[in-house]
Amino acid sequence: MAKVKEIYSEEFIERLADALHNSASSFNSENFYAAVYRDDWDDLEFKQRVRRLSTAMYETLPEEYEETLPILKEVATEFQGLSGIIFPDYVEQFGVKNWNASMHALEHFTKFSTSEFAIRAFLMADEDKMLKKMFQWSNDKNEHVRRLASEGCRPRLPWGQSLPSFKKNPMPLIPLLMNLIRDESLYVRKSVANNLNDITKAHPEVVINMVRNEFGKDERTDWILRHASRTLLKQANKEALALFGYEANELTQVRNLKLEDTNVAIGEALTYSFQIIAKGITKVRIEYAIDFVKKSEKRTRKIFKISETDLREGQIKTYTRSQSFQNMTTRTHYPGVHTISILINGAEKTRCDFKVN
């Protein structure tokens, strides 16, 4: 499996150098390559390569910041997607003191890639001023700009600098997020939901109150609030479960939890099945949990959603699922006795041990 850092391949860097030269005739490709390919290039991870490339552009393009931005704006249109974050990174490094030009640049770059990481430096520099700008962006006709308004101020953005102020007090974010709560774009709604989910990590009451006040008024809002509450639901937060109709009850029984094999090799998958029997009309959130063995030989639980459904009295439903034990960059597997559990509305109903070899 290719690593994300390999986005910045030799081919990419040659293409970038050619584009920069076409836009700025004084650009020296050989100097650019020398600035990029230092002895440690192969060892650099993704974000380190981003920073190396943006720094190399700084070292080989005009010294005047506002003279360089038009060059980067033109070139950025050719490098869409994740690889294009090198251009906002340039702004993050060298443009914090040049507010107006940087705002125009980040707004432009995010339409082709994303400025969600770069914008955080500006929030740290002047939170109030940046929030006002982001509120303006939340009304923009372009969905990428509206998403930047939400994604850029996430308190706990993966790969991004955390925002301690909003982790401590997320309330300044609420007017901006409420302005996007019915956004027509799923791309934007996902971002709003992720921002609110970040908030649940330290301030669950903020999102619970929002669910209490807003759920059921609009389909788009309902989708956001449900997705925003996923951590609370996995944590079996009683208030969140109740607000979505998942009351604790004894109307469901789980039986016949069977494993295809109780011995699983690392790299293979655990296949299992079980049945749910409804004793009455009920709404259920069905999850499974794996108690993974860690390197320290202690165990840690990870919960995965299976389904949300309504059951009628006497209904029997059978589920068959698989859990991969392939090693990934986000999870390494270790040998030992693991446990799988079936959860209904946050309550464990049955469990079974198996061995990972």
C-alpha cells in the first residue's frame, strides 16, 4: 500500500517545477531541486514534505510575498486535491503578517485543495478577527469556501494544529456552525458534523443541547446532529441515546454469537454471526466491540457500528460481519486473547473470546 507521503514523487516535483517556471520565468528549477532533495528527503513524512516544498518555493521565488502570490495562485489550479496543500502551507509560513493578501490567497487555494491546516495559524494570531472572516466564508456561494469556515476551526483537526482556546470553550464556534447547520452541500455538512463531534470530546453538553433544540426540524440538520453525536453514542451516553430514541430496554435478545474460527492470524479476518430477537416493538442501535490486545499486553476496546433499525415484535434478524486484522498505519495487531461483544443501545448483550496468532 502506497504511503500518503509518496504523493510528492519525483514526477510530481518535476511537474511542479515546470509549472512554476512557466508562471515565473526567473524561477530556477535546479535551485528548487537542491532545496527539496536534501539528504533527509526519503525519511520525511507527509507533513514534513509539505513544509519542505513550501519552503523550497519561498527560497526560489521572488522575495516579495505579494509578488509571489499571483504565481502560486496560477500554479495551484494545476495541483488539485491533497497534494495542493503546499500552497496554503506557503501562506501559513510566510503570510501571517500580511492579512488581506493571505485571506484572498487561502480562499482561492481552498477551492482546489484545502486551506484548513494553514488557517489555524491565523486563528492563533487573532481569533476574533479570523472568526469574523470565517463567518463571512460560511455564506460564500462556493462549497469549498463554506467548508473551510467549519473545517478550519475544528478544535481537534487530525493532522492539524489543535486549537486550545476552542477545546476549552467552544461557544464562539456555535454561531458559525449554526449558520451552516442546514447547508445544501454534504461536503459542508460532514465538516460541521466533524467539528461538533470534536466538541463532544470535552463538552458533550453543548452538542446534546443542540440535539435537544434542533433535532427533527430539518433533514439536513438531523443528518449533521446524528453524525456529530457518533462519539457520544459509542460511549453509550444515556442522554444522547435517549434523544435519538435508543432507550435502554429489555425488548431485545442476542443469541447464537458464532465465530467462523476462534483462531485468527494477523493479516486475516474474523468472521462472525449472531441473531437479534425482538420481544416487542423497539428501535435499536447495533454495534460490536473488539477488546484488542496492545503491545503492553493490556487490552483496549474499539467499538464499531453495525446498524440502526426498527424491529417489530417477534422479529428475528441475522447478521454476519467480518473484522480485518490486517496491520495498518493506524492500527498494529498483537497476538493474544481478544474478545468480541455485541452491543444493543450501548449495552453489552453477549461476548466471545478468540485468539489472534
